[in-house]
Amino acid sequence: MSTIGFILLMIFAWFFYNLLVKIILPVYKTTRQVRRQFKNMSEQREAQNSKSAFNEPTKEAPKQKEGEYIDFEEVK
């Protein structure tokens, strides 16, 4: 291998290393962290929904009043 080939290979390796360390790994770590946070938030929301469903008594239909409503007008 010639000296120029070795130098080009080292430059390529250096660029690949920088690409990997400065761009690909941080993006990978960030997306993994964001996914974990979304998963935790959804689990908390589901836990709150299930907890509130158990604590909340069943609502009965409101009773209807018997008779008619007559609008009252005051006569002077």
C-alpha cells in the first residue's frame, strides 16, 4: 500500500469515527431516552385512568321530575 493510500485510509477512518461519535451515537441515545420517557408517561396515564375508574362510583341516571313545568308570569 502506498503512503497516499494509507493517508487516505486514515482520513476516511477519522471522518467515520467523528461521524459515529458526534452524530450517530448522540441521536441514538436521545431517541432511546425519548422513547423511554414516552413509555413511562403512557404507563403513568394508564395507571391514573385505571385508578380513577376504581375510585369513581358508578353514576346513576338523573331522576326525571314528574309533572310538567309551567312557565310563571307575574300579573300586575
